[in-house]
Amino acid sequence: MKATALAHPNIALVKYWGKRDDALILPHQSSLSLTLAPMSVTTTVEFGVAADQVEINGHVSKGSERERVLRLLDALRAEGRQALGPARVVSRGDFPMAAGLASSAAGFAALAVAARAAAELPADPKSASVLSRLGSGSACRSVQGGFCEWQRGERADGADSYAVQRFDAGHWPELRMVVAILDRGEKEVKSRDGMKHTVDTSPYYPAWVKDAEAEVPRARDIIARRDLEALGDLCERNAWRMHATSFAADPPLSYMSAATLGLIQHLREHRKKGIPVWFTLDAGPNPVLLTDAAHEVAAEALARACGALDVVRCVPGGDAVLRTEHLF
Ligand code: PMV
């Protein structure tokens, strides 16, 4: 009743922004992401211990972090095939100190895969994706590698809201994502709170939902033909539109800093000079640059010239996998 799994983070090319069900983490629209290597999170789960214990990166979890882990485990325990009992969870990320990428997607994907294996359930990416979604929405796209599409689903119980892999990590090996850390601070408004505020108050929100849903099949077609310029254009306009919904919230919400806008401006000038580089931006000030292997060094230099404190170069990552070595 003990298992360990490793999973990678992912970056959305078409973002998820807004829930139709806060408890089950069901999105209003579908999204599409790329799983990123080399960073990963490893998680060991053992059922049948004396009491639930959760430890993340050497600290005992408390508050909402612990609650989210237990919510995922409770869902598995409620499946009721066998009495699993309390669990010990130990999780460790190998992210550079300020990778700027949320480790929660990789963390909850690794937790779901490890917990299912510890419960002696067969490997099943769909069930693991549904389970990981209960911890963090974007986690459902980290169960598999390459390009994954989180289909919003229609059902009220969320059984049809999970990610499917459209292309594996080997489909476009020369694609690169370069994370530019402009600011190492904690973000002021968590994505969970920012998206709720946007859904509740932004008059642009319905337009966002319609547009993002329509962009997903376009992104899929572009990725199928490995068209970097078309993907760059799509990824930038989707990021702008996500942020535009939040600018229009009441009170307005902006995740962009002056440095973010400076980098975006600089990037456009580079593009005019023939360097193929585009950006995307999650709920924070640190852009992620989309380019190819031949231009990743130029993309890093551009980020540093715009004040990046750290730069993390990423390649397409693979599926979450079970490991034989446990963390305890
Ligand atoms: O899954 P969460 O709660 O970390 O929300 C993720 C939201 C964005 O990162 C902004 C977009 C996305 O699709 O990952």
C-alpha cells in the first residue's frame, strides 16, 4: 500500500481561467498545455498508517495546502474498493528556488498517480487526471507528457472533465519554453482567487470562454503541423485575452509588472529582427518564452537583458511515472 510517482509541471498555451464549480474544480472552458522537463516533483504515498500526515519540501503541510491533499485522498478513499485508512504523503520538488512555475500541477499529478498505485488500482491516465484535478485544475494536464488538452466536460460530477494527451513529448522535440524570472516574490492574488474574482465581476468573461474554447482545436491543428510562428501568435493572443478579462474585473486585476511589459516590448523588436520568440503569461509577472532549440540562447539573453534574475530553459516533458525508490 505504498507507491512513489514523479511528474513534471506544464505551461498552458491556451489557458484555463475560471471555474464553473469551485469544489470539484470544473472549468468553464477547455485548455491545452505543454508538459515541461527537466523540473519534476516526486511524491510517495503510503496508506494504512496511524493518521494522515502530509509533508511537502521538508515542511509539515497545514491549512489549505493540507486540505487540498486530503480532498484528493478522500475522493480515492470514497471509491471504497478496499479500506485504505489514513495516509502518509511526502513530496519533494527539484524546482530551482524561484522557477516561477507553480509546482502544484506537478505535485498533484504525482500525488494522484502515486495514491492510485498505493491503493493497488491499475495505471489509468484518465482516472489519475480526474483525481489530480481535485487538488489543482492545471494538475490534470501533468499526468501525461507532451501536449495535453483538458476537456471541460459537461457533467455536474466532473467525471468527463480530464486531460487527454494529443501529442507525446517526441512530437516536437526542438520546441523550447524559457521561463524568465523577473520577480521572485509571492504573487499578491493567487490564481484561484484571481479567476473567481474575474468570473464574478468581469463583463468580458463570457467572451473569454467562447474565444478560448474555439482556440483549442486551432492550437491542436497548429501543433500537428509544428508551425512555431502560428503557435507563438496563438499563445500570445490567448495570454493577452486571459489578462484582458482580469483588467476588466471590478476592482481591476493586473498580474503584469512594468518589467513584464518591458520584456514583451523587447521581444517584439527581436521578432522584427527575425528571432522567433513569443511569450505566454500565467497569473504572475514572469513571462515564459516560446521558441525553438536554435534560438533558446538568444531567448535567454533577451530575458536577462530585460532584467531576468533567473532563467530556466525547458524542453517537452514526458508522462508521470512510478518509481521504485520511495521518499521514506
Ligand atoms: O490550476 P491552478 O489553480 O494553478 O490555475 C492555473 C491557472 C493558469 O496557470 C493561469 C492557467 C493554466 O491553464 O495553467
